[in-house]
Amino acid sequence: MTTVLHTDEQQDSIYRESLRSLQRVSREISATLDLDHILHLVAEEMMRVGQATRSAIAIRETTSGELQLVACLGYSETEETHLRAMLQTPEAQPVWADALHTNQPSLTSSATKGSEITAPIFHLESLAGLILLTSDKENTFDQGTLEFVEAISFQVSIAIGNDQRYDDQLKRGELLRRRADQLAQVLEISQALRSDRSLEDILEEIAYAVQESVGFNVVLISVLEGDPPHQRRVAAAGIPIAVFERMKKIQQPWATLRKVMDEEFRISQSYYIPMEQRGDWQNRLDVYDQETDDTTRRVGRWHPQDMLLIPLVGPSGDTQGLLSVDQPRDGLIPNQTAIEALEIFAGQAALAIENVRMVEALQQRADTLALFNEVNRSATAKLDLNEVLSTVVEMVPRLIECTHSSIFLLDSEDKEYILRAAHGSTFTHAPPPTFTPGEGLLGEVIRNGMPLAVEQSSYPIPGFSEDETGPAALVPLSAGNQVVGLLCIGRQNQNFSPAELATLSTLADQVAVAVENARLFDQVHRFSQELELRVQVRTQALDEAMKSLTEERDRVETLYRIASQLSASLDLDRVLNRALELVVEAVDAERASILLLNPQSGQLIYRAALGAEIKLPVGGKPTRFSRDEGLAGWVIKHRESTIAPDIQQDPRWIKSQDKNKKREYRSALAVPLLAGEEVLGTLLLFHTQKDYFNQDHLRLVEAATAQVANAISNAELYNLIRDQTDRLGRMLKDQQIEAVKSQSILEGVADGVMVADAKGHVTLVNAATERILELPREKVMGRITNEMLGLYGSQGQDWMETISGWAEHPETYTVGEYLAAQLDTGDRVVSVHLAPVLTSDEFLGTVSVFRDVTANVEAEKAKTEFVSTVSHELRTPMTSIKGYADLLLMGAVGALTNKQQDFLSIIKDNADRLTALVNELLDISRIESGRVEISPNVMNVEDITSRVLTAMKNRVKEKELVLRQDIPPDLPIVSADADRVIQILTNLVANACQYTPSGGEIVVSARAHDGKVHIAVQDTGIGIAPKDLDKIFDRFFRADDSLVQEVSGTGLGLAIVKSLVEMHGEQIWVESELEKGSTFTFTLAIAKLEQVEQSAGENETIT
């Protein structure tokens, strides 16, 4: 019981002590704001009340968020260092992790580590610190100690809050003080803006104001200039002068800076670019950079390689420049308040830049207007173009910053632009530079008509020297729709801006007007001078024209008299002499002559002469000169007039051989007599005075000679017509006589003659025609031959087609060709022959000849009947004679002696020959009487030839000949009478056997050609003489050759062959050469397809 009471009293004592400790801490918190003092007091009280070995308090910094050890009691130096390291990663400590996780104090106790209390400190629901209380003994702390520490942590939280509020009040006060200072600085800057201070002074004042009031040790202000814009450093604070002077020389493109200011780095209107992003701008931007080896960043702290860029955006919204700061005095990353303050100063700087630029622009505009007025006054006062251009190029540097200027103007004649004025250039112009539209860069500006700013380059510009290759401005001078010139401006460094180009364009417009005014003045002045000169020239021309008109009148009057005289007669001699008189009278020559050219001999004929003691016969007198000799020959050869001032010195003149002449002529005028392209001769005029004849004389004589030449042509034409008329009269009379003779001859001939013209109208019919045709002449004359086809028999229509062919194509007619037919009128037979009348391939008409051949036909018919009767009468006894001769030779009546056999053989051979003659006569008779008919049918040529060759085999063998056939297997089928074809081939082969010596060869061949089958029999016999080829197919014809006469024959075989071939409607011909052989060829028609098919069907039916 006593122990329990003692324990309760002990706990009460601890509780009371805890309360007193809490009251003491509370009083200190209320009495002071020194947080370090309060925290050390709290640490002492916890050690005392809790009987702990060690105590410590750590506070979290608001900027970095790290726990910093503030109060530490009972720890050795090593333990304190270890504790500080542990506070860097409190969550990693197992003892502290539970308290930090649950946000509640935790109590741990063990025999090895002792007792430990960990209590978190919270302020505004955030961890503000950590309380650590430890003892080396186990179970030193109990629940009361834990509650005490929790209560004390609450007091510490209050103290921390009081301290933070106090710091906030201090900072707010400092901020208000700074804001007041800043506003004062802004007010001073605003006052400076309203003064006449330079932009550099104003921006430098702003830089120092930012350094002083915002809290950055380094401040740099740049402005943007040029096109494209670039950064120019103007003012700085905190940068060494040498470094700043170097930076001012470097102009950075605004595009490069703009790429660095990415949207992700934007804070308000500013851009904070941390050190970690230096790879984006390093080696690309020129910056004031402090050398440092520290590449680590402390949380919330400014790094030396951080960048803060504030664009200077003016009221217009355009970026005027850039404000950049570095080295904040508090070493912290700038907050929103600092950035807002910087942006206030940036706005003031932008406003200052805009104001200064506006003032400069206004001043420049005023200067520009003043300069424009001065240019206008100069251009108005000076109308001399060179003075105007010199004034312009001298004033341009006052308007635009430049080192040299020049003006090119268009030369209207050469269409080139020439340098007319230059200023400030060291270029020497000898000769002045020129260029054409489209040539080079200047030519392109002229062609486009638009101003152009050229960046600094090595492009050569005419008028600039080699070292003047900086930026240039090229502005065309346009007047209306034409570019009259080009203004060229150059300088060494900065490119020309669009505003400068616009100013130069305005100046160029005024210069163009001034140039045009000066040019107009020059033109008016020149026109005035030209007008005065023209008036003077016109006056002189009028006087000369009046003189010329007077001379022309006299010349025309002379020419009229010459023309009148020449047209009065066609007598050539009279014409030439009268013309010569008039020409001599017109030019007052002392001697004159007309020489005409004989085109056949080329000799000159003396046809007319005046002033010389020469009497010419009618028709003239030949001279010793030809067409290429002397002055006259030169004129004729060259077909041109000439004046010889002194003929004695002229190489063309041939001296006269007349030694008795009284005068020596010195000057001459010679004119050719031309009629179209023909030179008729020449007219020569002479005078004893040197250089007497002039161009007026020449023009008058040339006009007169044209009339003389026409008169000569007319006279010659008249003579020609008269001769032609006489000749035609004689020819007409001769023709009439011949016509009477021809008519008498035609009327006297026995044959009828009918002549038709080219259109077929009958123009001539003789009396024999009336008698033979029994037609009155009146019914035939004038009719067309097409209406009288009956006169030409059944072939009349075919004949008309042949006549049409001759009329359309006369060149197809062969000499000797004619048409022939027989007309049977019932009581008589008329032979008709028709031939064309042609001359020089021109169809004139036709001539038809009619002959009464009735008697001839009846005689031929009687002859044929006689031959047929005699042949039949001879054939019967000859058959008996031949038969008995054969019986006797066969020994039918007993044996015969040799002599008897020879006699009988002679009888048999003659009987055979006579039988063959009779057969051929019968064939001819049947053919002529029309009893032989052709029955064409489909036949195979190879079969027919084989049959003929087989039949002739023995005969060929007896003469030791070679007989073969050459027929291709694909030879077409023909349409012909097979029996007659066999007869034709047999006669031809037999004929070849007769006249081919032993050892020769006979070939029967066939080929298809031009729709026909050509069958040829070729031998190597004696051949046929050329003179006999035309008669070879005549009846009874046999060549007058010993070799032919040795072979018996009638001369009818080939005539029969030709008749049979022609009865087929085909042709046969022969080709032969003496001692080499002959080839007889005839044609057969190829069978039509339907004939072949019909023949095949009939053969099938028969089969």
C-alpha cells in the first residue's frame, strides 16, 4: 500500500512538472519570436521532464523541404553528424517511419537501444518538423511522457506558425518597400521618356533601376533592328565594360533567340530557361556566362547558368527588344512577384524604344518630305537631265544611310540601260556600264518592275567597285507602263529594310517624273530645232521641187512628143531616125546613133545616126563591133546605162579608125534599149565638151529609150504579123488546093472512106461509101459513130470502147494497129477497117475504110469447096493405093525382089505424104468453112502432154532425140477442147522433130502466168531467121533454107495450129534464134472453180 501511494505521488509529481514545463514554454512563445531560443528551451524541458539522455528538434525548410537540425542536446559531435545525415532521409529510418506514416508520436523501447520517442510537428496540416527524445535505459518513457511530448509538439507548432507569420510580415514589408522603390524608379523613367534624352541613356537608367529595385546584379537590355530582325545590345548593369563592348559588336538573329524561348519555359510574359536546358542554346547564343564547375542544382536556388528572358513588348504588341537578368541577390529562382516587377520595367523599356523610334520615324519622314520637296524644286528649276540626276544621287545619302548611289537610264535607240549619274563610288566609268532588260540581277529588276533589297554578297553590280559588295537596294524608275531607269543604293553593313525600300520607291517615282519632264523638255527643244530645220529643208525642197517639176514637165513634154511621133508610123527606119532627132533636141547632143543587136550573129547594126556624115541604107549597116566590144557592147552586156565624162580616158571606148573626122568627141551617154528581158540594142549620145551629160539627161534619155524600145518592138511585131499573114495566106491557099486534091482522090478511090472527129461526129463520107453501104451521104454526115454500130458488125460495141481508150490515152496506140471485121449485108460482104488519127499524142478522130469483098469471099468459098471436093476425091484412091502397097510389101502375093520392094516403099512414102497433105487440106477447109467446133471442157495439161509424148515416142527414138516434159504438180486445171489441144501439141512436137538434128532435145513445159496457162514446146533445132518469124504461121510458107527444104512438108501445120489456138480465143507466138532452136508458146484459159466442181460431180456420177 505504501508502494502504491509512492507511485501515485511520483506520477502526480511528473504530471505537475509537465504542466509547469508546458506553461514555461507557452510563456516563452508568448514573450518572444526567437524560434531558436524557444526550440532550445523545448529541448531542455523535454530532457528534464522526461529524464532523457538526448533530445533534438528538426524543422523543415519551406524552400527545399529538407529537415534541418535546429536544437540538439546530449549528442556527441559524431552522433550529431550521424543524426544530421539521418534527417536527409527520415522515411528510411525504421524508428521514425511509423511516426511519419501515421502522423502520430511513437514510443519504442529495447534493452539494446534503450527508449526513444519520435513525434512529428504539424503546421497547417503539413509536416513542419520532427521531435526526437532518447534514453539509454529501457522503459525510461511511459505514456505520460509520450503525451507530454505530443503536447510540447503542439506548442512547437504554434511557435513555428508565429515565426512564419512574422517572416511573412517582414517579407511583405520588404516587398512593399521594394514596390515603392520600383514605382519611384518607374516614375523617374517615365519622366525620362518625356525628355529629349537618347535611347541608350534611357535604357541604361532602366537597367540600373532593375538592378537596384528588383534585386538582380546583372541586367542586359537589347533592341531588335533590321530585316530580318537581329539583337543589338544597348544597355547593361553589372557587366564589365570590356565584356559589354565586345557583346555590343555581336548581332544575334532574333530567330535564333525565338527558338530558345519555348512555350514550356514561359512564366507570364517571361521565359525562365533552367540550366538543365542549356544544351538547347549552348554554342548558339552569345551570352554573359559565369564560369562554374557546379553542375548540380539546389532546390529553389538560382544556378549561374540559368536564363531569365523578358521580351520588350510595347503598346503596339510588337516585340521591340529583350531584357535579360542574372545573379539574383537572394540566390533564389525568381517568383511571380519578381517576374511581374521585371515585366513592368520591360514594358517601360519597350515604350521608350517605341517612342524613340516614332520620333526618329517622324524626323526621318520630315527629312524625307523636305528632301522630296528639294528634289522637286531642283527638278523644276533644272530642266537639264544630267543636272537633275546629279542632284538626286547627291541627296540620296541624306535620305537613306548609304555609301554610294547611282542611276541608270534607258537609251531608247540601243534599248540598253546606261549609267548616267553616280555619287560616292570609287568606280571609274570608261565606258559607262550598261545592261539590257533581263540581263543579270539589274535586268531582272527592270523586267519585274519591283524594288529589290540585295543582301551582302559578292554579286557584281554595274557601277559599283569590287570592294562595294555590301547590301544594295535596286529600285526601278517607272513612268507609266515603262521602266525608264534604275536607282541603285549601296552600303557596307546593314541590309535595307522594307520601310527604306518604300521610301526609295517614293523617291524613284518623283525621280521618274523629273526624268520624264527633263526628257520631254529635251524632246520639245529638239523638236523645235528639228522643226526649224525642217522648215528650212522644206523650203529648199520646195524650191528644188518646183525646179524638178519644171524639168519634169519639160521632160514629160519631150517624152510626149517622142511617143506621139513614134506612134505615127510602124516603119522601123523612120521610127528610129525620128526618135533620135527628138532625143538629140531634148538634151542638145552633137552626135547620136542607134545600134541594134543582131541576135543570130551577135553583131551590132548601125540603124540610125545624127551629126555624122554617114548615110545609112534601108535596114542599117553592120558595124565592126560585136555585143561585147566597146562602150555600146558594155551597155548591152551589163544591161545598164552609163555616162562617160571623157571617152578618151574611158577604157570601154574604142577609138574610131576614121582619120578624116573633123570633131573629137569627149563625153558620151549610152542607154540600153530594153524590151522586157531582151536587149534590142543601145542609144549613144556624144558631145565635144567634157562631162557634159548629167543625171537629168540620163533620166530623160532612159525614159525616151523605153519609148523607142517599145516602138522598135511594135515595128518588129508589125513586120512579123505582116510576114505571118502573108505566109498563112499562102498556106491557106495551098491547103485549099490540097483539100480539093484530097477530095478528088477520095471520091475517085474504089474503097469507101468515112472520117469522124475526136467526138465521134462524121465529118467526111466519099461516094464509094454511099455505094457500098447503100446509104445517102446526107444521112451519115454529122451523126455520131455510136449511133451507127451496125456498120462495124457484131464487134461494134467493143470497137467503141477501143476508140474511147485511144481518145483518153493516145500514148497506148501502137503504130500500124487497126480494127478489122467483115459485114455481111445479105447480098454482099463488106470488109471494114478502122484506125485512129493521131498527131503528137493527140487524138483527132478515126478513119473507117469499107471495101466490097463479095467477089473475094465467093472465090474463097469456091476454092474451099474445090479443095474439099478434090481432097475427098483424092483420099479414096489413095487409100486403095496405100492398102495394096502395104499388102505387097507384106508378101501377100509372094516374095518380092529388092528392087520391087524399093519401088513399093517409094509408092507407100509418097502415098503417106499425099494422104497427110489431103488431111491438112481437109482440116484447113473445115476450119475455114466453120465446120470445126471447139468443145471446151475441164482438162489436165499433164495428162494431155503425156499422151502426146507417148504417141511421138517411136518417131523421136528413130531420130535419136530426147523428148521430156516439165510440168509442175500444182499447175491449175484448164478449160479447152482436149482433142484440139492434142492436135496442137502433136503438130508442134512433130514440127520440132523434123527440124531438130539427132542428139537434140525437145522439152514440153507448162507454167501459170497472169491468169493463163502457158504451154511451150522448145527444141534445139536449126532455128528460124528473124525475117521469117512474121510469116511462119502463114499457109504453105516454108523458109528459104536448104535444111528446111530437105525435110518434106506442106507448110500447113503451123497455120492449122494457129487457127485452133485462136478458135479457143487464145494466142500463140514463137521465139527463135538461128542454129540454137525455137520455142512455140500458146496459152489456155484456167478453168473456173464452178467448172472444176461440176466436172468432179459428173465424174462421180459416172463412176
